[in-house]
Amino acid sequence: MSLLPIVKMGEPVLRKKTVPVTAFDEALRQILEDMFQTMYAAPGVGLAANQVGLTGRFAVIDVHSEGKRRPMAIINPVIESRSGKIIEEEGCLSIPGFAARIKRSARVRVRAIDQNGLPVVIEGEGLLARCLQHEIDHLNGVFYIDHLSLLQRLRIKREIARRKKSKLF
């Protein structure tokens, strides 16, 4: 197991749509394990493959419930349905030090494949629904800040540029 470097906003890999996974082997399981360890160490509740510089369509999620870890790998995920709306604060490991209130669907149904190559359907609401949408957005090359107004995005991008210049990002 090893910790993987988390790619920061501005790196091209984060804006590219990821590629479906076709091989469900030990190498993939090891990458997923490394991603879980990286996510826990960050700490975070989700991490997409392109956030660690990979091009495959997969992510890891753990929204912890009652202090217990509930790790979940989603491979080739597709949101099948959405319902309701909720606005909550959201952050991202690839944009450290920033958070914003984002409107998302309150509930989602996601079809994916697990780390063993088996199909799964995940019904999520609350934090799980938000995390699923956030990570699937990443896999499509979308950041949570892309859901903000142009003015809000520009403010964040200017601050990121300032921090990069000062070596704070």
C-alpha cells in the first residue's frame, strides 16, 4: 500500500473525461486500496481516479456512518435517476482550502461495478448522494465549482492563482 499524490486543480488530467475500465484484476484492486489509503490520509470522503493522475473511470467513497468506515469502490458509474434538490457546502481534495454551497440532487440512484467486477446499484441520499455526484462529476472532468455562478468561479480561480504564485496551493 502506498499513498498517491493528489493532483491539484489546473492539471489537464482533471478536465478530461475518464475511460471505462475493462480489466477487473489484482492491479485494479491494489490501485483502489492505495486510493482508499490516500483518501483517508487526506482526509476526505471521496477520491476519483483522475485526482491521482489516472485515466480510468473509477472512484472510492467512504462517508463514514456512526464512526464506522464504509468503503465503497465505484467503477464505470452511471447516475440512473435523481430527485429532489438540496444546497450544502462542498469541498474538494484537488482544490484544498476552498468550500462553497452547491446545489445537488438530494437523492440519486447509481449503477456501477464493484472492485470484484460485480454489478451494483447504489441508492444514495444526503452526504452519500452528494459524494456520488461529486466523484462522478470528477470522472466527467467537472469540478464542483463549475456548478457556481461565473462570478463565484472567477473569485475562486483568482484566489487559487494568487496562492499558486505565493506557493500556498
